[in-house]
Amino acid sequence: MVEPTLIPEEYACPITRQIMDDPVVAADGFTYERRAITIFFENNNISPVTFKDFKNKTLVTNFTLLSKISKFKMLRSSIATSQTNEIENVVTCTRNMINAKEVKLDL
């Protein structure tokens, strides 16, 4: 069985530590999950990474990272589907073997 796929550090928001769905670059040059940094901005004027004051609170979508994360999620989903199919095949084979033994016992 394949080990669970680790999330590359660059795909994780520095605030939530979760894989990002809507990565945005803030004025400090770091990328955050849009919702997390927006909530952070409600009570803070400093960078959660550098702890320096933000010059502005403009957020720009990080399209390059968004594309990489989307591809990563599709690959991870594909791997999970493949693993599920493999498990289902093993279960089916096992059931068939058990059923074959039961038939032989009935004779």
C-alpha cells in the first residue's frame, strides 16, 4: 500500500498549515489562503510570517501556485482512486476464493 501523499510546504498556508484552495500573495511577498489572510487582516496590520508592518493589504492571486496545487490535488485524487480500486480487487478476489472453498465443501 502506498504511503499517504505529503503536502509540499509551499502548498500549505503559513497561517492554517493546510493546503490552499485560493492562494494569494500579500504585500510581504508571502502566499496565504485568501480566507485566512483576510480574517487575519481584520485584527492585525503585521505580517504573520515576518512580523513587520504591511504597507498595504492588497492581495493578488498566485496563479502559478494555484496551477501547481490543482495538478497536485488531481494527482493525489488519482492515486487515491487507484488505491481504492486495488483494495476492491483484493476484496473481490478474496470473496471469490472463499466462495470457491464453500462450494467445494458442499460437495
